[in-house]
Amino acid sequence: MRIGLLTEGGYPYVGGEGGVWCDRLVRGLDIHEFDVYAFSTGQAQEDAGWVELPPQVARVRTAPLWTAEEDGVVHGRRARRRFTEHYGDLAAALCAAAEPGTAEADRFATALHGLAELARDEGGLVAALRSERAVRALERACRAPGARRTARDARVADLLTVADHLERALRPLSLDWYEEDGLGAVDLCHAASGGVTALPGLLAHHFFGVPLLVTEYGVRLRTHYLTRPDASPAVRSLLAAFHGLLTAVTYRAASFLVPGNVHARRWQERCGADRAKLRTIHPGMDAAPFARVGEDTGEFRDEPEQPGPHTLVWIGRVEPAKDLVSLLHAFAGVRAAEPGTRLRIVGRASGPEGEAYLGHCRALAAQLFPDEADGPHAVGQNPVSFEQLGGPGAESTADVHAGATVTVLSSVVEGFPAGLIEAMFCGRATVSTDVGAVVEVIGGTGLVVPPRNPRALAEACVSLLRDPERCARLGAAARARALELFSVEQNVTAFHGLYLETVARTPVRRPVLGGAGDPLPFAAPAEAHVPGHWTEPTPRAVPAWAAETPEPVTETVR
């Protein structure tokens, strides 16, 4: 089948969130054909280029969400009236006094579809969304009887801020992707995340009846609720209403919603998702780089491991949410019980805030474990080391885990803990804080303690350090669990089955054509929704020049 893969800031660009799992999915499903519709998030990302694309990627169309040039479209009187009507209805849905419900979602969806149809008929909405007409329509909705108090309190600066945000969020409406030879030609749209990323799939469903599948490894609506803490109440209220209604409409139109873990699934249900549409598929990670370390556990060695100093390992992105301060205080307790233990903190700082936090952690480590000639360790041999991947002894994540007795996660906020799964692939026992999807990932193969509790963290680490057999058992169980639940193979197999189930539930939308281009009568029986050999014409000999794999078609929209 032909899949329209919708991404934002990830695949096919080098790096970017979500790019790796999309690449593994596309490569694993080589029996399907993929058209990639990608939003970029910055000039630097576009300059970095794309990853190497496999042959099954037939077309790539890109558009920037971070900028939009004037399209030169000038609306006539009738088009301006249509825009004012639909944009006003959309704004009225945002300002409704009650919590967004079915009536507001219906009004929002109708307005959104009306704007998309206007853009399709007239050539784009860039100028209209930036016009004074849009701001005045938003102001009328805020001042209208029945609007909630936070909307009525919006000032001119608030209205300009909200209108600017709506212009950015609604940029996908002006794209030329919604044609018969664009998203109308795919059998299924798969959005790699919710929110604006899924908007083209929502419109393809509206215009052509294309089924929509939405994957959320992190619930986008939750992210919007946590952003703009310094904005005024009016701005926060209106933007929360917009993203809440967009999510509600997307969830309602989607055939299936795919959370990456139970934590995300609960958030989707809280945001209004129909439980019958939910299918949890864990992210797929490549276990091959960790096979050497994972198979080299005590269970498989010919000779027992030589005793040596214990080592705790932490790997990740250095930032306050990782709570390395609690980890350092916990390690002080570990050193008191097991004096020879070392702690390796491996990772790079995340932005200026991370750099400042890393400096604070270095100072705290020096304070907790001072270098003294007559102290617990020699001068220059601090038991805490701060390292980066690529350095000596840390050429790769697998190399770091190879020297670990126990891997530690100390976060106070965590989504899906990919680093923890890497430790499990390596067969290492783990001690983690109970945040995000940690318990779901670990199962019964590691120890879990409350966050921000250095004493509990220290006691859990010491209990494993003093029981090597238990460490080995938990590590072996963790590796088996990771290979069963979190491998690339299980991820690809699950999505393949979901693709087939989605298309099987969708009526055939296009007639099957014969060799002369005429429709074939009775080629698609009503009870057969999955295209098969009975719906295809008899294969003919294909010349060698036509059998070669074509280069993917690439288009960039500015």
C-alpha cells in the first residue's frame, strides 16, 4: 500500500526528534511505498540535509513551519467574506464560556475545513491570516456575549500574540498537498505526532476520505499545556483552547491512535481519546549495538568475573529535570556503605541552562568528595567523574554500560526512558525513579524508588551492589524483556498489522483501472477492502529500463 508519512522536525532530516524511529519503520516495511510529507523547524535543519533514503520512499515534499513568505494572493470581496466567517467561527469556538465539548469541536472542525477549502480555491491564506481582518475577528469573538472571562479580558497585545500563533499553526492550510496526485493518492496517512503535524492528514481525511493514523510518543497537547508559563491568562486560555480543540478533532477523525507507552495513553484518554481507538506500540530500538555487552554477562562467561570496584553509571542529557543533585547526595550514602564505589556521569549539557546546571553539579561533587591526601581517596582520584560520549572509555553507550555494575536513572520528569532500555539491552541491573513510563519499561527487572529521595536511591543501589547474584538475575531478565518488547522488529510488525487493519476497515475510494485506463467492473468486491491480487490486472513483461528503482521525487514549498 501507499503510506503518506507526516513528520515535523524529524524524518527525513538529519537528526531531529522522532527521525530515528521513522527511518527504522520505513526501512522495515519495504513491502510498502512511502510518500513523506515533512515540516522543517529551522534553517539549520534544512542546511544539514536528509538521511539516506531507502528505495521504498517514492516522494518527499517539505515545507517550513518556521517561516512563510507572502504568497501574493489577493482575495476578492466574496473570498474575504468567506474568510471572515470561517475565521470568526474558529475564534468563537476558542472563546466559548464552557469547557470545549462536542458542539465547540463541531464548530471548530467546520471552520477549519472551511478555511482549508478557501485556501484550496483561492491559492493560500498567508496574507489573510496576517491581516487586520483576522485580529478584528478574534477581537469580536472575545468581546461577544457568552465568551468566557479570560477571553473578554484580552488586551490588544494579547490578541496580536494569539493571532500570530494561529497564523503559524494554520500554515499547513495553504499548502498544495491536498490534490488527487498528492495526499489524495495515498491509502493511509500516518502522522508521526499529534498537533499541527497531523493537520495535513486531517484535511486529507476531509477532502478524500483517507484514513488517518496518529502516533504520539509524547502527547503534544500536554506539551502545549506546559509551555508559555509567563504569558497572560488570556493568551494561555485561548491557545490552550485552540490546541485542545485541534486535538479533539484529530482524535475523532483518526482511525487509530498509537501511544508509545501507558503514560502517553493515559494522557490521550484524559484529552478525550476514544479508548476503542487506542493501540499501544512501544518504540523500536536497535539492539545490535548492545549485543556484545548484553551477551557477555556472568551467565555466559566461561570464567567468573574478577572482583573489582563497583561502578554506578548515569547516561543522559544534563539538565535540571535529570536531578543529578539528588544522585550526588545519594552517592554520598552509597560511598559511606561501599567505600570503593565509583560514579560515572556521562552526557552533554543541554543548552545554557544545562551548562549552568553541569557547573553546579561539578561544584557539588567537589564539595561532597573533596580531594585530601589523608581522606577517603587520593588527590586527583575523585570517585565522581563527568564524561562525554566519544571520550576515553566512553566511545559508545555500550562501552559505558560494559563497565557498569548498576545503571541509575534519577529524573524527576521523564517521557519514554530510551537510555534505560539501552542498559537493559546490555543486561545491566537498574535503579530508577518512578516517573513517566519507567515502571512500564522496567516491569519487575529493576528497582524503582520515589523521585527526589536520595536516601531511597542510595539504599536501592547498595542492596544491588552487595548482592551480585541478584544483579546478574535482574540484568538477564531486563535484557530478555527489552528484546521482547522494545526491539525494532516488534515495532515494525505491530505497525504493519495496524496498517492492514486500518485499510481493511476503509471502503475502497478509487476505482481499479485496466491496462487501457478504463475502470474494471467488480474489481473491488464490497467485502474485500484490502487490495490483493484479485484487484490487479495481469502482469505484463516490463522492459529493463522501467524495472530500475526510480529516484524519489522531492519538492520544497516556500
